[in-house]
Amino acid sequence: MNPTKRLLPWIGAALLTVQQAVSAADAYYHVPTASLTLTEGAWPTGDDSMNWRRWQTAAAMQPYVALDGDGEAYLTGFGSNPWVPSGANAPQRAVSIRVSASKEITGHLFVPKTDFTGMVHLKFKVPATESKPDAREKFLEAKEAHYQQLLDRGLPGAAWFRHQATTTAKDRGTNRPAVDRFPGNFNRGRASELENTFDLFTGGRAMSENLQLDRALPPMTTKGESVAITNLAGITVQEMNWKPLLKDPKPEMDPLAACIPADQHALFFRSFQAMTEMIDEADANGTPVLQLIEPRSEDANSRDRYQKQLCLGLSEFSRLLGPRVISSVAFTGSDPFLRVGTDVAVLFETGNPQLLRTHVLAQQGAARTANPEAKAVTGDVDGVPFSGVVSADRAISSYVVGVSNVVIVSNSRKQLENLVRAIQGKVPALTSQDEYVFFRQRYLRSSPDETAFLVLSDATIRRWCGPQWRLADSRRTRAAAAMCELQAAHLDELAQGKVTGTAVQSEYSLPEAGELRLTRAGVVSATYGSLDFMTPIAEIPLTEVTRAEADAYQRWREGYQRNWRQFFDPIAVRFSISKQKLGAELTVMPLIAATDYRQFIAFTSGAQIAPGAGDPHTNALMRLALAVNTKSEPVMQAGNFVGTISPALKANPFGWLGQSITLYADADPFWDQLRKATNSQKYLEESFASVPVALHFEVKNSLGVAAFLAALRAYMDQSAPQMTRWQNGQTIPGYLARLTSSHLRAVT
């Protein structure tokens, strides 16, 4: 769901009580906070100089003001960045207020403590005599700065912030449109080190490098010389020859893979129960491993929206019926943009297609009853009849067909056509792709650990990176931005229910968007749909583009293709979900040339993690095993450095190291105490030595590691006398540092 739509409830409530139009009766106040009368609380005191906590929390602890009753109020002089001067050099801080008539004002201030460990609540009052005519300009400056600041921070609701800042500038007479001044600032999408590490080791980084879905084409004009899109070259990187890798050319296939076109992504569940387990886990814990394709911080409620759209709710009856009649399930579509709008399909392998189809038709009938705007539709695709129910806004869009022992439910006739043509052999199916066979050879379908299996074939990624898909996506993204702006301009009408379905005009040129109308659901484009569900890219008619668009794609394509030295790389992921663990095993083969994994490749190539290596044990909450090639360049460089600290370590200091290193965190009361801590950051600082995390090294030469530790101890005692306390491993409670002939565990 787009951010502007999510903001409708509270924005609507504000619009019902705050009159935006400036009139002669409005009264304005601009009061420095130093002379503000506080009726409860006191300003925070203490050293407010910059510290590490201020850098971490300043963006989340912005001060704000709220009035008792109608009106608007904004703060100035506080700033949103941690480098804003404080103390004597700080800008003047003030409260700017507008109300409908001069009167005494009361309200509330919320400001951060000087050490940024929390917020302080203050109550204040402003006498009616503080109302001054010249305060209007100060108020408008404060309001414009407030919304510009929100826009600069990259928060959800950018269209609303931009609209407010722009209209306020017009009220001031400057007529200056608001723009995002810091699109790359430190507050914008900056992942923490923990997030970066998680992304790296779950494989999210590899998928991001490969797909590059965030590299949208820049805004371009849709006027000028036309170029046939068929004249634009797509990705020409050579395909990998998989046949030498196919040790078993006929592994067990997913039965529904024969129904899915080779150029579509596919997510397979070997049973109905496996599908419900994955959905339930996502509902309960927001499973991180399910966010590999499109990691985002906010929840767009995509699954519920598509369940409602497809009329496939997981009711108790569905959960009882499913395991009895459904053998396996698959999800597919032509693109991964579930948040914005895509054509999806759910395929069911069933021994009783008539019963299952009747159940789906019953749910479609219930949707028609609940939504009078939903209409029944019938027809056929390539001679195969379908039934469905569709509303004009596509909040309901469900088509069902049955072919042999397969029942398909989709939100798009175009998607139905793709699937039926694959079943009929008119287009290649996924089973015809060598990379799919290879991945199913690597990840056996019979494995008891498998909950779901995702495949992005070579053909899929090539289509996603082709001119038709990228340019249609660029146009749709540009249209969505314009529709957000237009919707923000009419938000008061939407919030107050004063919408008549009339045509509206955008100040941006969008001739390909068709007619734009303002409906109860928001702005709707004849071509691109609504902001709740935009027309899937596969359904957007695009036969010609402008020369500017063609040149932009060509530049994007050249930059993208430089990432591969030789072959293109498809992707497969196996998901494993149980009561004990969540897992995702990813294969991207081969990785792009400029991958962030290049250091790991150099570190691990040529080594193997043996079964049972790394001290696997049941009370580990997290375990990460890494293969180590002791003859690799990174290990040799590290050995040369270690050799400089002691003569005893010059000759092959890591000769004792085996082929794996494991990092793990064990179950311990520490984690519960951390979760319950009022200030988790402070608790970590004070209890760092108690963190139940350990490094485990595989050892192939116990005498060698003993000599290494002895030399290391001598060096530390010489460099920092009396600074280190040495203790036998057997006396360390809980986590033992022990040395045996096979392995060493060093406790951090």
C-alpha cells in the first residue's frame, strides 16, 4: 500500500479540525521557547554536546508540539540532524501557532533529553496578547520548514509533505516547489552494520546484486521521436552451459513446474501443509528469510491484499479441505512487485479438481455478495474456459480455470494465458530449463527439510532486465509519483468523503496514463490503475518509446552487463521452517564480477565444511559456518601479519587451522534480560563480556595450536603486562575454552 494511503486516517482527522485556508480572522503567534510559560515540567538540563547516542537517535527523537483544541503549531530552531549547533551557538528556538481567533493557547511540547535517552513532556500556555500580525510570515516559514524537513528525511508520505511545503511556499508568495534536497542523506535507507551483515549472510545481498530492482531508470520525457521497442537490444550476456553439471539429468521435479512458463519466477510447496506453515510463520514472526527479494522495513500487508483479491482466504474450512484434496502448490507471476501491483497466480495440484474448483467459485460468490461492485465474468483463454469475479478497482480480481489435475487461480487474464500456453506446450515451461534441473539436483525435492523452493531462471531475469519490462516499469513509477502528488492535493476531499468521481488534471505530462479520475479509492488512471493496485507491467501496452527513453535504457543496460565477466546467473532458494529453526539456503551461480562476496570467495574457495563440523549442538540459537582455505591469499596475508608480532609465529602461524570456522550464539537468560532491558544499548555496553557468543575453530594440528596460543600469550603479556587474566578452560562457567585433538572453541 502506498504511504499516502496509509496516512489518510490521521490526515483526515486533522483536516476535519484544521482549516487550511488563511482568513482575516486567523490569529498568529511566534513565541521563543526561552520566554514560553511552562505550566508543567521543566526544560531538560545537562550537557547537550554531541555524543554517539545523539548521532544514533537524533532522527527518531524529533521534538514536536500539540495544541489543546483546533489550530496548527510548529517548532523552529531544533533541527533534525545531530550536527545542529547547541548551546550558545544554537539557532533561536520558537513555537509558531495559527488558530482561528485570538485567544489564550495551551498545548504540549515533547523534546528529547540532553543525552537523547528519551523524551520529556512539557505543558505550556501562551496569552492572547502574544498574537501579532507580523507572526504570520514566521508561522508560514516554520510550517514550510517542518514539511521540508519531513520530506528530506525520506519518511513515508513524501507526496503529502511535498504538497504541504509547496502550497505553504505559495502562501508566502515565493511559489517555490518543494524538492527532496538530500536524496542520499545519512537518514535515508542507511542499513546498520547488523542489517548489512544479515543481508550478506542470508543471501539478500547476492539477490540484490543480481536483480538490481532498485536501479530504476531516471525520469524521462515521453514526447519526441518514437522508437519501436522491438528495435532495442536486451541482455546479451552468454548463458551458462549447465549440462556438464547435470550428474542426474532426471531428478524429481515439481509437478507444477511443467505448467509455469520458463521466464516466470516460481515458488513451490510440496504440500498444502507446507504452504500454511510458511504463511503462519510469516504472520507470527515476520520471517526475515521470506524478505530476500524485496527487503523493506514497513509491512505493506501484501499477502492479505492478494488473498482478498484472489478470493483465496485461509479460512478454517480451507485449512481442513486443503490437505485432503491438494497435493502440491505453486505461486508464480511475471514480476516480483507485490507491493505495487503484479499479475500473480496460484496453482494447485489436486486429485479432485472439480471439488476444489467448486470451493473457489463459492469464495468468489461470497466476494460478490460482500462487494456489490464485483461482477461475474466468463470467457476462455486458448480454448480453456474460465470463470471469475472482478471489480472496477481490481480490489477483487479472481479468475479460475481447471486443466487436467491442475486448478489455477489468478488475478490477471494475461497471466492465465501465459500458464495455459505453457501447459499446452506453446511456450517453454520451467522444466525445459537446465538450470532448474541443476537446482533440483542440488536441492532434492524429497528432502524432509524443505518447506518451499524458489527459482528465478535465466530467462526470468533476462526479461526483467529487458527494454519492455524496464521501460514499462519506469513509466509506471513516474505515473505513480504523479498520482501521489495529485492525490495529496485532493486529500481533504477524500478524507471528508466529498468525491464525485470527476476527472482531474496533473501538472505533469502523462499522456500515456489516459484519463485520471478522483474516486473514493483515490486517483485512478485509465492505463495504470490505482495506487492501491497498479496495472501489472505485463498488462501495460508498450510498443514504442521515445528516443530519450531508448537512450536511457541503453545506458542502464551497458552498466548492468559490465557486472558479468562471462555468464548470466539464475537463482534458487530453499526455505526450511520448523519449530526449532528457520533457514534459507541460496544458490546464485555464478556471482556477478563486482560482488560484495569476492572476499569470501577468496577466503573459502577450495575448502569444504565437513558434515558435523563446527560443533553443532541443540541449544544454539544461531550458527554460521564458514569454510577456510588456509592457502588462500587472505589467510596467508593474515599469517604474515601475525608473524610480525613474535619470532615464534613466523613459520606458518596458521598451519594448525582446519577447513572451517563457526560462529554461534547459544540459548541463555542473557537474551531475555536484553529483551526486557529498558535501555538495551546501555545493557549491552555494561554486559558485553556476558554475551553468549563463541567462535569455534577446526584444528588439524593440536601441537601447532598449542604453540600458537603460547606465543600469543607471551606477546600479550609483554605488550600489556598485568592487563590480561589467564584461566584454565575447565573453570569458565557455561562456555568452556577447550583444546582437544580435533577442535578448539575460543570464547569471546
